[in-house]
Amino acid sequence: MVVADSSVLIPLLRIGRISLLKSLFGRIIISREVCQELRTGINGLSVFEEACKSWIKVFEKSLPLALEIAKRECIEKADASLILLAEDKKEILLSNDAAMILVAWSRGIECWWMTTFIIKCIKKKIIDKKEAKKIIIQLIQSGMHLDNVVYATLLDEIERI
């Protein structure tokens, strides 16, 4: 299982590839705050709702420290809730939010970027290299920001697998 952020879920929903998460992790967990973010008019909402019935678990419990951490670290409450959830469950945090990842790292939480996730999918033979490159292009076309240096490094890493 993995704790997933909307910064990963939304791009995967936009390109119709959210099922990659299920293929790699089996189940994912999100906070209710992230669930609320996702229900505010995104492409793929019906796919998300269906996934919540089976392999996406929404953690409904309130995390009272989330607001305090959000204020102290200058991050969103939804991000703080995911950090606390990953910390409590001792799970990987999957995000594409740099500020959130820095805070999570400072708390000793293992974090994966979207790019890390794509590489892991190749290594586990969920997708091949060609499909991975196609997915990356689709993610960028759908609005996901990827620095040119990161993109070049990612393509190089894919070729070395």
C-alpha cells in the first residue's frame, strides 16, 4: 500500500492511467481532504469514485495535528494530513509536490515522485519502456510540470533499465 497525493492522482486520472497505481501497489490510501480535492470537478471523477469502492481507501479519521503542521510548515492542510497518514501507517508517500515532499523527508518519510513511480512500474514489468515514454509525454501534455533536466535524466534512466 502507498499514501497518494492528488498531485499524482489527478494527472493519472487525466490520462486514464490511474490503474497503474493498483497494478503496482494493490491498494492506495488517501486522506479525506485529498478525496475532497479530487471531487471538485476533475476529469475521470467517475473512475475515481469507482476505484474508491474497491482499491482506494479513504482514511476518514480526523488528524488534529494536520492544521498545526500545515501552518508551521507553510503547506496545505491536505498535504499535512497525508504526511501524518504516511508517518502513522509507515507507508511510502507518493507525490509530485516539492514542498510537501521536503516536509515529509524532514520527518523521515520515504517519498516517491511520479517519475520514481514510472521507473518502478517499468522495473516490475507493469509497463515497458516505450509505454513509459508515452505515459510521460501524456502526463506533460495534460499539464504536469517536468523540468527539462529531470525529463532528460528520466529518459536516460529508462534506457538503462
